[in-house]
Amino acid sequence: MTTDLLTTRQVQELFKIDRSTIYRMAEDGRLTALKVGRQWRFPSEQVQALLGATRNTKSTSARNKPLDSLIPAPTAQAIADLVADLFDVMAVVTDMEGRALTSVANQCGYFSALFDGRPDACAEGWRRLGQEAELRPRFVPSHIGLLCARSFIRMGSTLAGMVIVGGVAPHQWPPTGEELLAIAGQTETDPEVMREHINEVYWIDRPHQDWILRNLSQVSGLISRLADDHGRLVNKLETIAGLATPTQGE
């Protein structure tokens, strides 16, 4: 039985690494090779086996990484700022636990009065948004009475994070006195401060809300593709590093 032999160039194209790295791998035994005259030749079956093993062990590594390692913070913030400006609402990017990866862009006066430098106080509410069974974005009441909506950022079939918009007044606004006191108690805010800023919210009619929801899905889809592309780049770099670095003890 004969074995197909690959040239150095063919192995380069498969692994996407330079010629000198292939020679080092051949010399230290990481890559099975034969010397035919002055040229290296590589058994096809063993090259394919090594390539398959590398892909299998690395293919899901990016999906196991936290979202903030796949989307740089300045990029995530730029997206949140753009979403806020485009939709004229508040916007934030979070992971699935509700931890903010960005600052809250375009804060309304009511939100600022309640949380004044404590946006992490919303983390639990954001986390609950991620636990809703409905995958499509829709506006729902938040724990402070305003409407918010989220769209998922995906890594393949995995939900990795959310783009959340909010600060929108519901049809019945402002809250009753009793509701206001309840929100004040939950957020540890002075009710008088809340009353001063109660109308500093975003007033958006239903057609505009529907438009936001349709486009919000497209925004999260774009971020998902950015994360996937970055993840594939991370995988490729890790694969090259693993191939180029001899294992300990060799």
C-alpha cells in the first residue's frame, strides 16, 4: 500500500504557517516527515490526522471564552454609543449574567438620578432579561418602570451576551405615588429626586418602538459576526502557536 506524500508548500497551505516552522516541526518530530533527496516530504494521512486533531481541539475554544475577550472594550462601547444615537434611547452591551461590558450610553435624566454612577445596580435586571424564554426582542417593563428590550449576541448556537436598549416611557407614565415609593425603596433613591426627573425619559410611539426592535436584531447579528470572526482569528493564532512551539520536555 502506497502513501501519498505532500510537499512542504502543500503542508504550508494546509496549516497556514511559514516554511521554517514546518522544518522545525519535522526536525523535532511533531510532524512526521521523510527526506527524499534534498527535499522534505510528508505522509498525507498523518498530516491530515494532525490537522483534524488540531481543529477538533481548537474549534470550540473561542466559544468558551468570555465575550469581553472576543470584542475589545472600545469596540463594544462604540457599538453601544452608535445604537444609542441611532435609536435615540439608552444602550448598553452586557454578558449573559447582566454584567455591563460598556458604560450606559445616552442615559436619560431619570436613570441618572436613580443610579448616578451605579449602573451595576441594574445588573440583576439585565440578567433576568437574558433568562426570558422569548428569543426575539420586545419591550418589557424594567424594575424602574421604564421599558427596555434586548437582543442576543451569539457565538454559533451559544448565547454569549446582549445588546440592551431602554429608558422608554410606557403608555402609563409617570408611576403612581405608591409605585414611585416602591421604586425608590428598591433603588435606594430619594423620592423627591425621582420626582424632579420623572419626565426626563424617552417618549417613543409604538411604530418607532417596532422599528427599533427590527433593527436591534440586525445590530446584535452584526456583533455576533464580529465576535465569531475574532474567535476564528483567535483559534487560528492559538493553532499556529501550538504548532510552532515544541511541547515541554522535547
